[in-house]
Amino acid sequence: MQFTMSKTHELQPALTNALDQVLELVVLLGDDMQHSLAGHGLSLPRAHLLWLVHRNGPQTQRVLADALKVTPRNVTSLVDGLVDTGFVTRERHPTDRRATLVSLTDHGASTLAAMDESRKDLAELLFGDLSSAQLKAFLHGLNHVASRLREGLQAAQPTER
Amino acid sequence: MQFTMSKTHELQPALTNALDQVLELVVLLGDDMQHSLAGHGLSLPRAHLLWLVHRNGPQTQRVLADALKVTPRNVTSLVDGLVDTGFVTRERHPTDRRATLVSLTDHGASTLAAMDESRKDLAELLFGDLSSAQLKAFLHGLNHVASRLREGLQAAQPTER
DNA sequence: TATTGTTATACTCTATAACTATA
DNA sequence: TATAGTTATAGAGTATAACAATA
């Protein structure tokens, strides 16, 4: 039987190495997304907004600002860009004349459909030839890490509102 | 015995769901890094440059531009900001009078040391209570995904130079 | 001639503050 | 009085193009 030592110190190099590998994946995925979106004429912030309109239907800029956690002024700029490039339109709100509803154009909808196909292809490429058991083990680790991270962020940013 | 169906279609929802979980982790880690860096008065681009100087020692802006894959003009801006906030200095190149060497200040070095400690703490938080087998399985999946992603990016960006 | 880093200019994303129109 | 979205202004990060000093 071997004597015990605090795992904290003993295995630290393996843990920081694991973190480095996760961070490398973050960089790779970021590059991939940016490259893929650029092919559609979109940036990450604009795609994020577009995706919200896709998921939740026509909605006001105020709602989008809250969901994106940016200022209303920022949403004005993003929507301006998406209108100029033909992805969305501003429509009158049926009851509130202060508000505008951001809606998808046909081009916006078809772009999102194409992006959804790309997402499926990417998932197939990344996970397609992992065995069911391997995938399950990977997702277990992933969920563990994500949970811990959420706790850490929550602790750092006390009681948001 | 059940009849077989193409895994591609049968398990697609599980795969895209896995991708979504990875993407969520990317977002969480990005938020965590940005928050942590802000506490030191740094942004992601500036921290990246700082880390290169930490790892490779004093180096020219040209070398930094290549490593960061941004334009030399951009490096001028980043270094300006890091000089103003006291993380680095511009020194004369010993033999090439066109070039400047970017070097860490004491403040820059001590900040990097603190960030390194934070990185260890984060690794401990994220992976510390995974069993050795769980960690191994997670890293296996991670490496698999990263490899596939590198292949995909390489295919998308043909023969860089 | 080629290279290093800069000035000049511009675009995107982000923020705050003040303002208009409406609720 | 409060809310939705805008104009006005500013700063960081990114890019190209033209230029100065040096190799």
C-alpha cells in the first residue's frame, strides 16, 4: 500500500494540462465558427441575434438586448447591419408604437437553415465515430466541468439582481 | 436482434446535443476568462500578447504579429495599451535599429505569475474531483474532437502559404 | 529592394449619456 | 413618470494603404 499525498499537489500537472487542452478546443471551435459564419456574411454577434429571432420569433430590440446582455444602443447597431445585409427587417409593433419587431427575411431564414445543416455536419464530424460509451463518458466529464464553471462564475458575480 | 439503421440519422439528435453542450462550455469558459482578466486590467488580446512575451522572452512586434496572426499595425495598438497600463516596455533591438523588443515589466511578470496560480486553481475546481478514469475518458473524447476539428479547419483553409 | 514599425483611415462591437416619441 | 429606440460620442480591436527609417 502506498502512502497517500494530497491529490491537489500530486496530480496538479495533469489537471492544468487538461485545462490547457480544453482551452485549445475553445480556440479551435471559435476559429471554426467564425470562419463558417464569415462564409455566410455574418459575425458572431450578428449570428447570435439572428439565432434568437429564429428561435423565439419576431421580437422587440429591448427583448433582444436583454437576451444578448448588451445595451439597447448596441442592438440598434447590430440590427442596422443585419437590415443592410438583408437578414432581417424592422416591422411595426401591433400595439406599442414605440417598439419595433425584428423579423427574419427569407434570406435570413434560409441562411439559418443552412447553418443548422452545417451544425449537424459538424456534430457528425466531431462525434460520429466515437462509440456510444465513449461519447457518454465524454459528456459526463463535460457536464461536470460546465457545472463547476457555473458555480465558480456565480460565486464571482454575486446575486445578479 | 434489432434491424440496423444508419447511425448518421439514428443518433443525430444525440450528436447535435453533444455539440450544443460543448458550445455552452465554450461560452462559459470565455466569460470566465474575460471576467478573470478584467480583474487584472487585461483583455483577451492583450493577455494573449503578454503571455507570448512571458513564454518566449523579449521579442519584436513583427514576431508577435505572426504569432497572434494579426497585422503589425494591430500589434502597435496592443503594445501601446500594454505600455500605457504598465505591463510591458519597448526596448531597443541590440542589432536592428528598425525593430523594438517588447519586454515584461515587473508588474507584467507578477501579473502573469498570479494568472498562472489562478489557472491552477481553475484546473483544480474543474477536474479535481473527477476520478482518474473519468478524467482519462474525458480527455480521450476531448482529443478526438480537437483532432477532427483541426482536420476540418485544415480542409477549409487550404495550404496556408 | 525588402523589412520594421508608424501615421492615416475605416469598420465592427462595445459603452454612457442625452433626447424623442410614445405608454 | 417610465419605456423603446435613436442621435452623439468614445474606446478597443481589427483591417488596408502609404510612408519613414533602416537593413
